[in-house]
Amino acid sequence: MPIAVDLLHPKKEIEKKKHKKKRLVQSPNSCFMDVKCPNCYNITTIFSHAQTVVLCGGCNTVLCQPTGGKCRLTEGSSFRRKQP
């Protein structure tokens, strides 16, 4: 009787939904991001699960608001994940 799911080669969508410790290869959900301010285009590095309000260094606008998990970016700001 064949198995319906391939355990050696799981799909990326299924692996991303699993808990970080239950994946085939353990990896964290958090990362550092470069966020560009919508007003002055200054780039600031923030943590994806920031627990405090992050302000822009140039114009003091709010870049992200903390939530229970990942932080919420303000509208108009763009981001890029930093690679380790």
C-alpha cells in the first residue's frame, strides 16, 4: 500500500505551514529586514518580530507597529529580507 505523501521531498507550502521544530530541516520564522521609509527613503534594519515601535532615523515616522507575533509595517513602506 503506497503512502499518499512523499516524506523525503515535501512541498515547500506544506513545510512552511509546519512548526519550526517539526520541519524536515529546522529553520526559524524570524528574520532581519531592510525597511525603506515612504517619506525620506531612508533604509532602516528591523527585526521581523519587533516588540517595540520602530521610528525612522531621518524623519521620525513610524515604520512598524508590534503585534502578538510579526510586526505590522506601515502602508507605503517597502521591505527586503536580509540573507544570513
